[in-house]
Amino acid sequence: MVAMPAHGPAGDRTQRAALTFRLLLLMALAVGLMSLGTGAAGVPLFQVARDLMSGEGLSHRDQVILMNIRLPRLAMGMLVGAALAVSGALMQGLFRNPLADPGIVGVGAGAGLGAVTAIVLGGVLPAGLAAVVGVHLVPFAAFLGGWAATLLLYRIATQGGQTQVATLLLAGIALGALAGALTGILVYLADDTQLRNLTFWGMGSIAGASWAKIGLGLPLILPVLVFAPLLARALNALALGEAQAGHIGIEVQRVKRVAILGVAAAAGASVAIAGGIGFVGIVVPHLLRLATGPDHRWLLPNAALLGGTLLVLADMVARTLVAPAELPIGIVTAAIGAPVFLWILLQRRGLGGL
């Protein structure tokens, strides 16, 4: 991992990371409440709170808007943002590279190919199978594509029980190119309606959030968010190098396997239910490293909070900037994330004044 500039004793950085966690928790709560009150239909939260405390209950209109539209949207935004940010932090720690992101293990390319295949060729499925899969065909195909690409990449990069990081990176580039070529063939075969669906899926959105979609992603994402901090000590040790980590008792190969498969599950499920959303996985953990240091004991939970909060904020911008229309959230995250990332790079080179 690239060494970060020192900002005082380790104890000071631990205190700063703990304070950051508390602040991010408060920010997530505030942004969540703002999200519930934001939208084309006016639902004043103070009025809702007053009605609930007085025992009157919610009106049917407010109940439908909050419980069936905005609350699932908030939950999906927090879940997907946390999954992408934690996946990015895991990859950056594993590869000791602050420029790594979840796509490095082939999740994005594989999921994209799976989704495009479902959109373009879904009509040729047998009627019985189509009825069983229903509206979940595209998310299911996207997850299978991402998972299959990751497993293939891991298999290619693992020899003699050891996973070679350099091989993983190079094979990831090759598999990404192959998936892109196959996706291009399917796009060429698509009709106008399918092309429109492909475009919107590729730009990402949580506009179609529902409790059913959350139910598809939650069993895969939640265990990764809960158990990722258990890898913190190993990831901290890997910053010194694989040999040094092995000398202090870290099972390096096991850490690699668990981290890669965890990222495949969390990021794959996120892409499956929300489409392609960029920059969250690379920018969020990088910002936190600059602010609070590389200690994964704090970096991973802080990344989950900040990733979820930023994605909900981006969703609020997406649905209000051109209201009553709505921007794909991937456009917003790219428009915000790219300048921020460039600023980080300039700051690290000492060119912040340019």
C-alpha cells in the first residue's frame, strides 16, 4: 500500500477515526431523514412525526409514499453504497494499492455481460422458466455473470494453492476485454427498446427500489458488511508485505480467498440490483485513508457509513435536479467522483494549486 503522510501519533489517528465514525453515523441519520422528505410528492416529516406521536397514524397516501417508495429507496441506497465502499476498501487493502476498486476482480464486466444477455436474449427463454424468474431475470443474470467472472479469474490466478496478485490484475484486464467484446456483439443484435434498457441499466439507478429487490441483495451483502471487519488485522499486516504478514501468523492465501469471494458477493449483488454505479468503491476508501489513516479496524465501518450516505445524497440529487424527470444515479456519482478523485491525485502530487 502506498504510504500515507503522517498526521500525528497513532493514538491521535485512532481517536480521529473513532470521532469520524460517530460523525458519519449522525450524518447518515440526517441524510436518511432528508431522503424520506425529498421527492415530487410533498410528505412533510414533521407532520408525519406529529401524526404518529398523536396516535392518528399515517394517511393512506403518506403510508404508500414512505413505506413503498421512499423507505425502500433509502434502504437500497445505503445497502448498495456500503457494499461498494467496503468492497473497494477490501480490494485496496488486499492489493496494497489505493487505486484498486471492486471491478478489479471482474465483477463489473461479468455482471454487465450477464445483464446484457438477459435483456437481449431473455425473450427466447421457455415460458415456464421466464414465469419463474419473472422481473428478477436481469438482476439474477447480472449476479451470475459477476460471480462466474470472479471465480474464473480466481482460478486462473491461483496455482499451487497460491494466488498471484500480478496474474489476477492482468487476467482481470483480459477477461474484462473479452466480456466487453461479447457485450458489444449482443448490443449490436439488440433492438431499439433493448438498447434503451441497456443504456439505463449501465448508468445505474435505484429508482426501481423495492423490498423484493432488497431481499435479493441483502443475504449476499449483509454478511460481507458484518464480517469484513474480521479481516482488518490481516489487511493491516498485508500492508507490510505478504512475507511479513505470513511471518506473524496471517494465513495470506485464506485472506485473499475470503476477500475476493466476499467482494464478488457484495459488489456483484449491488451491480445486479442497482446497475453500474462507479467511483463509490474507489473514492470513498481513498478519502477515508487520507482523513483517518489506513487502519482497517476503522476504515471498513467508516467506509460502509460514508458509502451509503454518499449514494443516498447522490440519489437525492438525481431525483431533484431535473424533476419531475430523474437522472441515472451513475451519472451523478461519476460527475461528483471524478473531480474529487482528480483533486486527490493533484493533492498527493503537491499540485493542488493548479
